[in-house]
Amino acid sequence: MCCFSLNTNIQSSSGSDNISQINAGHKILNVDINSGETTETEILKTTKQTHLSLFKITTDTKQIEITPNHPLYIKDYGFISLGKVLNNMGLCDFSELINKIEILTWNEHTNQLEFQKLEGIELIRGNFDTYTILELSKGDTYIANGFVTKVYSK
């Protein structure tokens, strides 16, 4: 399952809320990746799980901790996990992705989408409570710690 760590905030029209505090009925921002427009959407379903490893992903201004198979929007690839990007590029080590891919982010100061280069990726091991959004009332994209992501679908 694709999930976020407890250190994740989800963007809403009134600011941001910690992922552990949101559930069905909570309203968040949906972002149209083609137009950059945001609209309010309602969460219909969430889940919580435990994972033993996470990736800490950093760009120039953003950081997020996600499960290895969580999709982010990668320039020239669309929504895809970093593992699949690694395979598609024929690389062997995740550190080889640093400065080679750009991730779609939300600039909260300009309210615009922008790509930022991957500047760091670190595998962290432990026992992590993780959270994810499974379904929205409209759309399937949202903003987590400034990164554009989407609901988990099998």
C-alpha cells in the first residue's frame, strides 16, 4: 500500500492538516495537474497501516516520507513510484536518481505548480505508522507536504 509517515500535512483551503487527523468527511484541496487549478474535495475513505521502511524524499524546499511504492508526479513519467522510475532509467541505486528527475510540487506562495529536482533520497528503517487517502468525492490528486500525489488505486 502507498502511504505517508506521520510527518505529512495535507493541503486544504484553510491551510494544512496532519494526515493522522484527517478522515472521511474532511475537505482538502484537489489540484488539476493540467491547469494548476485547485478545488475543494471531500475525503471518502482513508486507511492506516504499519510499514518497516520509508523513503525520505527532499527537493530544494520540500521533504516527505513515503512508502517505496507511493506515486509522485515525475516529469516525463507522470504518476509513478521511484522504484519504477529507477527501473525505467536502467539504474541500480536510488541515489542515482538525485538531480536526474524532477518532481511536481505546489508552491504555496505563488499558488502554482512547479517541478523541483530530487536533491535527496534516504531509506529509513523502523516501525512506522503510515496513512493514506483511498478515495475522494471528486478528482484523485491532492497536495502532501507540497508534493502533488494521488489516491492509492490497485
